[in-house]
Amino acid sequence: MRTQNGLGQNSTGLALAYLIAQACLAAQGGELEITSIVQSTNGIRVVWTNSLPGYAFTLQARDSLSVGNWSNAPTRYRWPGLMNRWVEPGKLLGGARLYRVMAEPAPLPQRGRVLSSTLVQSLSVATIQATLQNYGLPAAQARWPVRFYKVLYETVDPFGLAITASGALYIPQGPTNSLPLVSLQHGTTHLKSFVPSRGNSYGDHAFGILLATAGYVGQLPDYIGMGDSPGFQAYLHAKTEATTVVDMLRAVRQFCASNSVNLNSQLFLTGYSQGGHVTMAAHREIETYHSDEFTVTASAPMSGPYDLSGVTWNYAQTNLSLRGYFPLLIAAWLPIYNLGDTFEELLRAPYDRTLAPLYDGLHTDDQIGLALPSDGFTVLRPDYLARLLSDPNHPLRQAFRDNDVYQWTPVAPIHLYHCSGDTLVPPANSMVAYQTFTNNGACCVSLIDPGNFDHGPGWLPSVLAAKQWFDSLKQ
């Protein structure tokens, strides 16, 4: 463990420079140096340089040299990280404030390692039937009791650092044959605790139970930064979404092998809305990088924003509902794509003070919705928004392109389910994916309209159609 200290005070530039210089002289071989502590309109900014490859950093602070404990500097993301700067928005230096940077070796991730498993609930057939009826799912399909577990496992964050992830696991009780595995990916939520492993996530938890009671082993990853995973979610970041799914598949295989649950060779993937984007990213990841480890039997992405840079971006120019998701995207992608020092600095007043604090994983969709204006674009600083709209090479526009998930050629069969009445995630996303797959020579891709339903109501007919298809292929 290596540390580097620096003292900031509400004083003159010369005094501050002297204190920083003293801190630099104390560094071990010049490897880790705090180079500046300054106060700006954006808050307190601390910058450090390093020549410590393979290390991750944590910034800590306290207000006295002699009393009080060190505490991690506040952030919506997580410590340790690979960043070399930190800003506390709106914070003023009043008197002395001591900072230290702590460096620790970043361990090699053990991807897919099971960290813990906890039986959350044993569900009787009667309980399952009541749950299914509550979400409009067919209670008559309830066959087996189900055990619902929370699983913690190791995966990697967007920077390749090891991180804990959580997810739900549903195992039917009674079948004696080997069972297929299905990975179900949930839709968008702001609230960190509103996830499958906590028995939440709208209808996805119930759909996972339906699959399990019908004879599948079902997994539902919470995603990075959600559930028991530290930091802020990496929303619609395709690479992280995919590795989260892949590593939970590994963890579930380990769990099943250790608990006498026999899996067969079948693997199904599905998910709705954001879950559709995750499903497509995971399918691509498996066939591109892990085909020696997993073989996808069938994949059913549903109503996802697969073409972020084209269809989704163009639709957002006129659709106010879709624009409401842009602040979440920016907050999630800011450290990944270096969009700025802070989320707050990209927002105009008063949203930098009223809206930004709600993006902490502790507030609900409804709470954030009440703080958002009808046009989500108007929370952005006017100059930032003008550049975003006019510059196709704006960093955020480039990030959209990086997270398109349709430009590849699937091997396993895909059914793209997308309701024709969807006014939030336009069906053109699925049309573009279907046409691209077909043009690339994919053999087994279908585009299916479950009905003229809007985005929310379209969930039920879509998941039922996907399950019916999986059932027809199930061994």
C-alpha cells in the first residue's frame, strides 16, 4: 500500500503551490504525486500523477492533521479506480483540508468465481401461481417448486478491474433430467436495490420464476453497479453488460456443479428493453470470444435499443420520453469515455444542484422523473448540448457508436421480438439489426411483431412468445 498526501487550503496560489511541492518531495521515488489541489466553479479538484502500472487508487480526505479519521472522498462511482483526478462538485475549501492518495496493487480478476450464494426463498407451486397471476403470466404453467438464490460473483468493471456482481438464480425442485440454462436480462431501473437478486425488477423476477417452474435453470444478473455491486451502473455499456452475463454463466455453472444440479448443453438468452440490448451484447460476446466455452442454443432479444448511434439518436431528436434517459447515460458513461470531470458540470442550473444528486442509485425512477423537465435535453448546459447536436464526432456520439450491438453475424438462431406500437424504443432498432444480420449472411434470424403494443404493455406478449419458442427447442 502506497500513499501520497497533499494539503489544500483557502489561501493564496503561492501557499498552495508550496504545500503541493512539499507533498511531491515526499513521494516514494516520484512514483505517486499529488500535483494540484485547486478550487474552481466546479468544486475542489485534486489531480495526481503516477508511474505505477497495475495499481488502483483511492483518494481520502480529512479536515485536521491531528484528529479525525480518513474517509474516502465522495464519488458516485467507486474506489479504488484507475483515474488520476477527482472533483467534489460544489465543495468549497474552508480552512485546511488534508488529502491522501492510496495506491494498491490491482489483483488479476478471477472472472466467474462464486463469492457467495444465499437461499432467499423456497417458492411453492401455490406461491408461484399467485406471483405469475400478479404479472399476467400463465399460472397454469407452474409445475415445479423453485428455489430462489442470490449469487455474488467476480467479474470486471469497464476498466478491467475486478468487481463484485450479484444476480438472481432460480432452480426448479423435482426434475430428474439435466436442465437447460437460460439467462434473462432485466430492463432499465435507476434504483440500485430494484434488481432481481432482491426479488424486484418489475416483471422480470416473475418471468425468471416462470422459466424455472417450467424446468429451466434461470439466471438474472443485476449488472455492474447494481444490487450488491459497488459504484454506479454502467448503463447500456455493451462490453460491461456482456461480461456481466458471461461471468454469471460461469458462476452458475460452478454453483450447479457443487449442488448436484445437472445442466445439459443448452443455453438460451433473452431480455426486454435494456435487457434486449444486454442480450444482444452477450450473444455477440459469447460467439466472438467464448465459443469454446459456451454455445448459444437460441437468443430472443426483445424491444432493445440496438442501434444507439442511428435509430435511437435520430428518434431522440423528436421524442421527449426517450430524451429522459440521456442524463442516466451521461452519468453512467462519464468516467468510461472521459466526458468530463463531473456529471454536474455538464448540467445547467438548477439541475446541477437539484437533479444530479438523484443519480446515486438510491432514488427511484419516479423520484428522478419528477425532477426531470419534460425535455431531458434541456437539463444539459446549452453550449454542451449545442456541440452534442452539431458534432457527429462529439465524445458522447462516439460512445453511442461504440455501444451499437447489431453489426456482427450471429451463428445461433435469433428471434427479434419488437411490438409495432412501441413509441419509446422504436421498432426500427430491430429492423436495422434484422437487415444487417441478413445482409451479413446469418442463417436463422426472424423479426417478429407480438402486436400493436406500446413499450410497457409489449413486455407480456413478447416474453410469452419468447418462452414458447424456447419450449419448442428445449430438450
